[in-house]
Amino acid sequence: MSEIIYLNGEFVAYEDAKIHIEDRGNVYADGIYEVIRFYNGKPLELIPHLQRLVRSAASIRLETPPISELVPAALECVKQNITGDGTVYIQVTRGVAPRKHPFPKDVPSTIFMIAREVSRPDAEQVAQGVACITVPDIRWQRCDIKSIALLANVLAKQQAIEADAYEAIFVRDGAVTEGSSSNVWAVRNGEIWTHPADWRILGGITRDCILRLAQQEGLTVHQEPVLAAELATADEIFITSTSTEVMPVITLDGKPVGAGRPGPATLCIWQAYDAMVRGAAQ
């Protein structure tokens, strides 16, 4: 069965969803996006994701439809494509105009959504943990905007894949910022550290969930930069994102993290997140 795509207010078959060659998302990466998780066809943190979409758009002076229009469109897109677990990808660009750097006048934004079945992370992989590497953070200075300009992230992720690692962790000026597609958390003496949500990182919606869950579980979290040298000697490391959920890191740059297996704080957070997801799916 053909996938059904939401494109500029209409639902069309995948093969009929066409975007103009001079769309500014194509020629300038002039746009923003969101990825929202659905479990059993039900959204997790839908409104916070859409609020972040609107904030990202406002940061680059881009108009988006109101959230009141985005919600039913996203739900309908999922309904037409997903029967179980999955994601919906939403992208908004500055629209179609001849290739010139200044903003075009009186040009409508281009918006599309695509929903696909996506399984939860493999339970065995979570139980065993994954490998990560560190790479220089060569990205621009507005990482808080969820921009579609992701070349630096793509290069970092590919570097991780070629190193048989799950994720690449960015380091800027000696401090850990985030992963190529995740937020990073370090545990030392039972307390958790993560980079503050400033211009250096994308403030993840899953990150916000983890902060709430950690408080509920009585865990102390410090929103302060972690030096790369401190990350290398952490007792535990884990990464989080909408798709990854909570993933323990057991090796960093080829060296064991702590005891070389998922630690107690990480597993506590994972269990709390898993319970939240199961509740959302009911």
C-alpha cells in the first residue's frame, strides 16, 4: 500500500508528493523540522514537539501554520500510515522562489509530513549498551534551532558508523555538547551531568522528559558542561533522543565506560522512561 504524505494542506500518495526544484529547503537548507514518536498509534509529547517547531521557525523568521492546524494534520498522517509504533517527520521550508539569498516576498512556506512504522530500540542492545566516539563539534552557533542543515551531523554519524560505533559525541572547546542525533548524559558518583540547553545544543524533548523522570526517581542532575576528559572517566554514560529513547554507552573511543556495562543510574532512567512509554501507548 502506498504511503500517504501530507503536503501543503493535502494528503497525497507518496509517488505524487512533489516539491519544486527551487524550493529553498532544497537549494539553501532554509527550513526546520521535527520528529515525533508514536506508540500504538498514540503520540508522545506531541504539543512540546510542535511548540519547538514553532520556536525554531520563529528563530529563522519563518512562518508556520498554527499548532491548532498541525495537530490534526499530524494525527491524520499517522492514522493513514501507522498501525503500531512509528514516527512522523514534519518539515517546513521558506518555500519556492528563484535562487537568491534574500528572503522572497509573498511566498508561502512548504510543509510536509511523512509517517512511518519504526520499532522501539532493541531490548538486547539496551541491555548490552553501545559504543560511541568523540568528534570535533564543527557545527554553527545556533544548534538550538532544529535546522534541516545537518551536513556536520551526517558526517559525524558516518564517522561513527565507520568506527563500528552507535553514535558520535561532539566536543567543542574541550567540552561535550551532544551527539550527532542525541543528547549526552554522564554519571559520576550517582549524580548526572548534561550540557545546559543553550545555543550549543538542541534542547531535546526527550531530554526534558529525562529531567522530569530523574527528579521523580530522586536523582540529582547538573545542567553544566562536562569536559571531554571528565566524560572519559565517567562512571556511566547514556544518550537520549526521540528514536533512541535511552541508550547506555559502555565504550567511548574504544575504552570501557566505568565497569563496561550499563550502570544503575542509567538503568533507573531507562526503566522510568520505558514505563512512561508503555503508559502513553495505552
